[in-house]
Amino acid sequence: MSSDLQQIRIGLTDNHTCSYLSDRQERVAVALDPAMHCGSSYEVLLANGFRRSGDTIYKPHCDRCQACQAIRVSIPDFTLSRNQKRLLNKAHSIEWQLKESMDDNWFDLYSHYIEARHRNGSMYPPKRNEFAQFSQCNWLNTQFLHLYQSGTLIAIAVTDILSNSASAFYTFFDPAHPLSLGTLAVLYQAEYCRQQGKQWLYLGYQIDECPAMNYKVRFQRHQRLVNQRWQG
């Protein structure tokens, strides 16, 4: 951890079953200092492996597991793979727009996504208020990347906008759409960062043993935080 963070107060949660690797226990370290709850401090925390859930800033702090590795994309060095170029070509009719709030019909899309993809997850059954508490943050500039096809809303990517970076927080989409909308949302977030001259796009945590997360390593060039050093 960088020297300017060594004095912050940390609280530890109790151990509980891991959300991603069911045979393991997880707990997180929570940043307790109110002074850290602002955009500039959070950007430093992101660079040290923290994330947020609602207004809470946390970092994995498991007793016997280090599977979670923070991952970020270097925007100046970002290059599209052949598959990503092919996806963008197929998505020529899709438009994206960053908004300060979600469209009125967002919950219908979110519900379809949770019902189809995450019936065994902690967010099932989908609840409007629970998602608001999970996604909103009072001290961050959080915006919502909307994807449309022929005027129909097909995906929303919750995106935290910071001074020199953006953080891909959560994405939900039409589960019946034939294209990889999750990957497409990241590509549009990277394009937004490029347009705004930002250095990093943070993608959360990578867990190699969790197949659902492996799409993240396909964005090059990316870096992983290993033993508190970014490598890649």
C-alpha cells in the first residue's frame, strides 16, 4: 500500500462463504476514514486494490486465499483483439450514450438480466431499492452508459468517473441479445476514457478460477495488482 494510505483505519468483516469460489471463505477490509470518501481519495484507493459497494470502500482480505486480483486497462496502450474488432463491426447499429441517470425502463432490463443470469446470486430476486443502494454513491461522479439498438435499451453499464480514470462498476444487459454486450460495454467505456484523455479503466477483480470473469483478461494491455505492485 502506498505511503499516503498507511495510516487509514481499516475494519474487517467476519468470514463468510465466498461469492465466487464456494469452497472458500471470504472477508473484506473496509476503509473507515470519512476523509477517504471523496473522488480524489477513492482514485488513490482504486490504485491500491480497493473497490466500492454503494458508499462502502472495501478490499478482499481473506485468511487463506489471494485469488482476487485488481485489474485495470492502460488506455494509451489499449489495442483491440481480432475478436473485439469483429464484435465492434457486428455492433455497428448499436449506439451508446453516457447519462447522469438511468432511463425509466431500466428495472425491466435489470430484472430480465438477473432472472436469466444470476438466479443463484445474492441479487436474486431483483429489487429496485437494493440495486439503488448497491450502485449509487453520494460522493462520486457515477454515470450510466446506455446502449441502444434501433432505439431500444439493451444494456446499462454503471461507471464511476474520476480525474484520471474510470471504474467499470456493474453492467446488466438483455440476456437474449446475440452479441457479447458485457464486452461491448467495456469497449465503449474504454473509448470514453480515450476521448477524455484518461489513463486507466478499472475492471474490478480478476479471479482466474472463476470462468465468468475471464473476459477481463482479453483487454490488452491490462495490469494486475500482485503483492501490491501493478504487473503486466
